Amino acid sequence: MSLLCETPHPSRRAVLMTGGALFAWAYLPRFARAADNRDPRLIVIVLRGALDGLSAVGPIGDPDYAGLHGDIALSLAGPHAALPLDGFFAVNPAMPVFARLFKDKQAAVVHAAATGYRERSHFDGQDVLESGFAGPGHVATGWLNRALESLPAGDRVATLGGLAVGPSTPLVIRGAAPVLGWAPQSMPAPAGDLAARVLDLYQHRDLVLAMALQNGLDADRMALDDRPGGNAIKPKDGAMKPKGGLGSAAGMRQAAQGAARLIAADDGLRVAALVFDGWDTHVNEGGATGRLATLLGGLDGAFEEFEKGLGERWKDTAIVAVTEFGRTARINGTVGTDHGTGTVVLLAGGAIKGGRVIADWPGLKPAQLYQQRDLAPTSDVRAVLKGLLADQFGLSAAVLGDKVFPESAGVKPMRDLIA
């Protein structure tokens, strides 16, 4: 049974376009390294379902926090103590890797953040977050794909295109720029030389499909490191898809592990989008322990897999985790939280100017809450994303405000997010 209060129904076309490596169509040319030896990468993780930012990064220094958030509020005391970030904020104890990266100045938090959307529909909130438009209803292209399109002709990042990880291409990276789709296998790998025979058939009947299949098979081998002496991801019972899919802790780790291998190489992709479901915590959310902590542990594991898998490319990488909106400041009658507004944006990577919680803290007194129920947003998620795109890939404020995030010229890029 799904705990989501709204169940998405992706179109058949969306599923078929990048249902896995088979439908990858990007050709991967080889490029020399940048002259300055900087080779930036951007990884976008979408947390669908609305993350409770007050239980992910708790404002333990706010005197109203514990009373509002009740049994799921973080605390620096007890057997499951939160991990302090500074004198005011602490991260959920399920995220020791993020806490370590923060201490090493390779992770940061933007708190009390939200898109410009102020309603509470998952569908509309996700459309706004991933499309980059000011309002819902724009589901043809995503801001990350339009960012790739906006790079100069011949730019290495644009030519290589993006990586979509999951059973279908997320909206955030859909568009005209080339996208390679990869997902952990949901069925046992074909026995014997079946893939080779199918490829041979396509090469005689449909060269375009043959190229797509070859690219997909190559991507799968690279993602799984399926080569002699490689550190391959080992399937259980012949299948690669973990129980619970990419919304499970194991699924998040596995998706990050495969994606890291695909974007770590000199001729690998530079931009990637992953979607992790399951963050709609109306019932029995848990705080330092429980359901939310398990999800946060999976996200923390994904950060770790990227750090390990990217190797020397970690230093040039920025990872951003975003969600459609936050959750209520008060817990509900089922020890969960309902749809809210302000939440957190999590940043990690060797390129991040970390060790900071960036927040114009609004306070948690009744009069300070948005509509007397939610953490009031004081930062715009689009400002964070614009800042990353500007500093990593040199996109101008004008292009970001007109094409990448239409009708958002008034939202200025947040600067100094990249070291």
C-alpha cells in the first residue's frame, strides 16, 4: 500500500523514452580535459513527496522548535542525539556522512527554502520544482535540460548531454538536449549471447535503434562495472533492482553508485538527475529514528557512494537535493506531518563552499509561521539552483531568468555556493 496521498501516473511515452539503459540515445564523444583542469559536474537529486526539513536539519537553538515538532523533534541529548552543525542547527543522526562533509566544508544547507509555489498539491509542486516555471502545468521540459540547451554550441557539457537515473526520465531533465537513461535492472540479465544477437538483428534492420541499444549496453556495463577485475554491483537472484526500488535506502545507494561510474570518466556525462520517492510522511514519520531516518540514511548513503565513486572528480562536483515543499511545523494526530511550505536544500560535493547553514531564520512562533502552520520560506530554491548553474557552467543571470527558469528575473542567483 502506498503512503503517498497522491499517486502519480506517468504516461506510457514517458516510461518508454528512458525506461532503462535500452532506451539511451546519447552518443558519448571523447574530449580533452579543460585547460584549467577544472571539469565541473552537477548532480540533482529530487526527493518526491515533500521532505520534513525541520526533522532533517533541526533548529535546536530555536526555543519554540521542540514544542512544535513534538516527539519527532531532534535533540542533542539522548541515545539518538542529532549531529551539531553549528550552535543553532543540527542534522539528523541518520546522516553522519553529511555531517562529516559539512565539517570538512564540503556540504552546506539552505534552510527555510521553497519554490514560488504556495499550494500543497504534490503534482503541482513537483511540476513547478522540476519544470522551473513559476506555476504548474508546464510538463514538457525541465530546467536542467534547458540549462544544457543554453550552453554555447560545441560546449563539452552540452554535447555530452545529461544522465537520467530511474525507470523513466524525470521532468527536470526532459527536453531537446540529449539524455542518456539508465536504471538498475528490474529483471534478471539476459542469459548467454541474447543481447549480442538482438544487437546484430537491429544492426541489419534499424541502425538508430541499434545505436541506442549499443549505447545502453555500454552504459549498463559502465554503471555496473561489469568487466574483469571490476568492482561490480552484485545482483541477488539474478536481478539488480533492490527491494523497494529507488525510494528505498538500498535503492538510493545503488542508483548513486551506478550514476557515479557513468559521470566519473573523462568522457562521461557531466550532468545527472535522480529521483527518490517516498518522502510523504503523514503517518509515523519518526524523527531521529523511524521511517524518515531510514530515508535520510539512504540519501546519506547516496552522498557517500558519489564521494567514493567519483574519485578525483569529486573535487569538481556539486550535488543538490531538493523537494517540492516542506511539511507542517506541528506534528499531526498520527505522529507525522502534513503538507507545508519551507524546507531545506542540501548541498554536497568537493566543489561546494561548505560548512555553512545559509538561513534568514524566520522563527517558529505562531505569528512567524506561514499561514500559522508552516516554516516560512525566506530563500527561493530557484536562487540556489541558479547560483549553482552560474558558478559551475557560467550561465548568465539573464539566461537563467528568461530561458532556464522563465519569468524569474526577480530571483537573483545565490552566489558563493561553489568554492
